[in-house]
Amino acid sequence: MSKLKFRSIFLSDIHLGSKGCQSKLLLEALACGTPLAAYPVTGPKDLIVNGVNGFTDDNLLNAIDQAVKVPSSGCIDFASRFTWDKVAEQFKNALVPKSLESSYKNSSRPYLSIWR
């Protein structure tokens, strides 16, 4: 009897209004080593690097065929770049632009002390 090799992939189905949750789902799939297959639309096309962590294509069947060839290690490596430390850094930079941060280093304002 021949052995069948099964490979899981995550099929992205974008729904309007759920783009924030969609990105989280995509990252969770990648963190588990699951390659992504999706249409090249906002969300998936921002995260998927063809051949590295999945595949996007206007023809979803082609995206699936290509995604199953993607190694799990590429998915995990890509997802590992998204850490809580980086989220905190981005949040901090959104609140206090780097150009202003240096001018507040000697500030006596206690709420700015967390940025030092």
C-alpha cells in the first residue's frame, strides 16, 4: 500500500471588517509552522512572502499547490519576528516620536520616565 503524505495549509478567507483578527490568525498559523495560501489582498499580501511562508495568487488553487511546497521552518522563522517586545516598541514610538524622545530625557515629568 502506498503512503499518502498529508500537509496542512491555512486558507485565508478575508471578510470585510475583520482585518485585525485576520492578521492574528495568519500569524498564529505561521507560528505553528503552517504555510498560508490566499488571494493577494490586503492582510495576506502584507504577511505572505511567496515561497517563504506561503503563497498568494489570484488563482487560489495555484496558491495551494505552491503553499504545500513551503517548509514549516520558513513559517516559524517568519512568525518569530513578531514579538511582544517589538509590539511594545512600536506602541512607544507611536506615542513619543524618536525626534521628541531625546528632548525629554531630562524632563521631570513622571509619565515620560518610562521612555528612558
